[in-house]
Amino acid sequence: MGDLTELFLDGTSIAEVPLSIELLTRLELLNLNDCRSLVRLPSSINGLKSLKTLNLSGCFKLENVPETLGQVESLVKLDISVTTRRQPPSSIFLMKNLKELSCRGCKGSPSSASRFLRFPINLMRWSSDPVALSLPSSLSGLCSLTKLDISFCDLGEGAIPSDIGNLCSLKELCLSKQ
């Protein structure tokens, strides 16, 4: 299995990605779309040095995406849409090779026990209701980004960083509410 380049686990009942995933050194695509029982990814995910595409869309129980994901320099497409993520890992906003990022429908979780602080520490307010996704004060680390989908995230006024215009590679920006 050392030559495996694509792994499709979408729609399965997998609860955790095993630590041994790092042994798949040639893995380029990991699709976990709609794995509704998935609660955890291993921090060793940064060992996937060839990973180009990671799809976590619809993983409703996913507790966290490890900060080490930002160390996967080969990653060009990341989809964390419609998860119950409490916050995207701050490291993804520093990924210079990332071309496509989808956080469609990402909102805060009422179960979060963190208070609102300036990104990247926490993205939540202490609240009984879900809150809007909050972006970092700068997106300049995403210098290769061509597509950003932050639609259906309940972004409020001033939520989009003023330097978004400096993303010279950006070709598609999705901000739809409906």
C-alpha cells in the first residue's frame, strides 16, 4: 500500500483516522467527505508530504483539525465545509501553496468553552448560540490562493480582512449567504 495515491473513505462510519496513515507517503488525495462519525484526525497528518487534496466536508462530529495540517506544504486543496469545527486551524491561513480553501457553512459551536479573542487564538464568543466564522486579520499568508469559499458562514460587517485585495492569485471568492 506504499504506492497508494488516492484514498476514498467518503460516507464511511470511520471514527478516527489511524496513526498509520503517515505510512502512506505517496498519498495525494484523502477524501473523508460525509464521514459523519469522524471525530479526530491524527496530529501526524503532517507526515503526508505528498498530500495535495484533503476533503473533510460534512464531517459533523469532527472535534478538531490538527494545527500540524499547516505543515503539509504540498496541500493545494482543503475543504472543511459544513463541519462542527470550533475553529479552522490558524496554520491553514499561512499555507503558501494552498490554492483552494472551502469553509462553506463553517460556524461556531455553542458547546465551545472559549471566549472571543483576536484570531488566530480563538474564533468563538462565549454564547449559547452558534456564532459566525471569524477570519484572521490578515490573509497574506495565502499567497497562492485562487479560490476561497466562505459562503453561509454568517460573516458580519468588517469580518473580511482589508488585505483580501492583496491576494493577487485569487480568482474566485464565494461570500453568498443564500
